[in-house]
Amino acid sequence: MTSAVEIVPAESGRAHRQFIALPYRLYRNDPRFVAPLRRERRELFSRKRHPFFAHADAAFFVARRAGRVVGRIEAVINHAYTALHEGGTGFFGAYECAHDRAASDALLDAAAAWLRARGKTVMRGPYTHSQNEEYALLVDGFDAPPAVQLAYNPPYYAELLEGYGLRRARDLHAWWADADRAPDARLLRIAAALRARGRIKVRPLRLSDYDAEVDRAELLLNEVLAQTRGFVPVTSAELRFAARQFRSLFRPELVLFAEVDGVPAGIVLAMPDFNQALARVPDGRLLPFGWLRIARALKEIDQLRLLALGVRPAYRRRGIELLLCLELREAARRLGYRGGELSMVWEDNEPIHRTIAAMGGRRTKTYRIYEAPIPSPREAQVPSPREAGRGLG
């Protein structure tokens, strides 16, 4: 590669369209890539349409060689995060790049410089916006397509990020559970005893009371996830944005609320793996016939993705997680699903890992969050050994 890498802001116009379109070209020959709908990607990166930008600042960049886009990146300052956690942390996401070390380094330099100019001292990612969208890098488990709303990338991305100097911050894991695999007999006895006491009730989502159910879900999700790493409350606007996107895909039997004496105590949220249908439209376009292919494929979806599972702190250690998992498994069997992916679980969340393993789950994928210090402006003027030897050629 003899031409120089050019980093171009991609806030609007042709560059922004190229930013959105790049993954469709990069992954064109990858059989495991599932193309998201282009309409959905336009909304995701629209400051006017996506509620994330109400509490965040971001910058989009593309990398070009000889006029051809070879990579992209998003730099993010999430003000909701900095209000609760370390204020010096900024984020990068939407990272896509050809197998081009110089282009990748230039993109990461652009994100770091943008964050440094705004007072950030650490860069962490990849996060496309936040943990409410696709995040983390797939580092193990490349033998299967991604489930809905999970990141996918080629194996060499880890090489590019680590070659830049980013280091592992934390891993997350995905599990697979077969719907027809019987749980440990001891768990079934415990569940039977809990049901016999009559205080804990597990019920499905009430579509007739959908708006109020979304409010209950917001309360539960924000409380049960409050102690997880890097937690940022889901805003009503963000939750309702997601609820609107996926309402037609939700099956009430797969969104379960646990109540103790009538008080909301826990939630499990699963949905059909829409990626099985999206795989029928490799270019992500609904027109002219993409919508028809998806409509037909929706009837053939046979697996789920578990999006969230949690119990409010005051109601933990009562077996509620167990009842939610068992009820979800039974619902999946009744509806004809062969199993589902349970993801993603932080590596140090041992209670959830133990519960899934006891239910017969097996770990299938590992995702990674990276981070690195951002040098000060004075330090950044002195090339590191990596930078001095790399150039842009």
C-alpha cells in the first residue's frame, strides 16, 4: 500500500453515507455476517432520530486510501456515564476496518485526539454509542453467526486493536442453552417448593397494557443492572425507542415479570433471534424484495436471544432467577424454539454463570472490552516507538 491514509470527518453528506455503508462492503464475502437493515443503521447514527445523542456527544470518521473508504470509527463522550463513573473516560465504537494496520491506527488516533481535546484521559471500547447498542469485540467463537443486536467482526480486529496498544479491560461471555435439555433435578425440586409457597408469581408481558409494561421494565432494568460494571440508566426515550423497533418481534410469553406479593421483583427479556431472518437479505435493503424474504423467514426462526435477566436487590437469594429461567425454558419449548443464546454476561458475574450452567448451558463465545490511556497533548507530540516506525504508507 503506497497511498497515504486520509482521515475524513463523516458527520453528513457523502462521507456519512460511506460511514454507514462500509460494513456491507467489508463483509460481503463473509458467510457469518448478518447485514442489519440499512434503515435501522441510518436511525442508529442519526443525531436527530436516536435518543442517545440527547445525553452524549460523538464524532464520526472514515479512513480513505486513494479515495476508497477502508475504515470507520465513532468517538463518544457519554455524559450520563461520566455523571456516575470516572469522568476521564471516553469511548470509541462503530469500529470497522480492512486488514490495514496503518488505517486502523490512524482511525484510533483520530478518536483519541478528539477525546483528548475534550479532556478525556482514557479511551475504552468498542461501544457503538453505549451498552444499549452493539458493544465489545468478538475474540472467540467465530464459528456461528451473531444473534440479534450482538457485534460481529473478523478475528484480525483483535490484532489491529492490540497492535495499537489497546489492552484487555474486561471480557463478557455468551452461552447457549438447548430448550429440551433437562435442568439439574435439584433445581426442579427447589422451583416446585417455591411455587408451592405461592408468594412468587411469574407472568408474561401484557400487550394490552404495553406502555405501562414498558414503564415497569424500565424500573426493573435500571434497578437490577445498577450494580453491573459501567452501568448507565436506560432513559425512557431510549427504552421506548427500542420497544418501538422490536414491538412486532416480541412474543409476550418470552418477556416475563416476577412479582412477590404483587410487587415487581424481577424480569427476563428474550426475543426471537431476528438475525435468522435478516440473513436472507445480505445487503440489508428492504426494497424491492427484501421485506418479502424477511416476512417468509420470520416463520422459520427457531432460536432465541436472552437480552436481560435480573432481580431487584431486595428480592435476591430467593430463587426468583431460577423460576424466571425455568418459565422461559418452558415457554420456549411450547413455542417450538430449539434453544437460545444467553448473552452477554460479564466474566465476573458468577451467580448468573452458575445458574446458566446448572440449567444445562454451555459457553460459546467471548467478547472483549479494550482500553488505553490517552496521552496528553505534549506527550502526543513525541512519537512513540510504534508511531515512529509505522508511517502511513
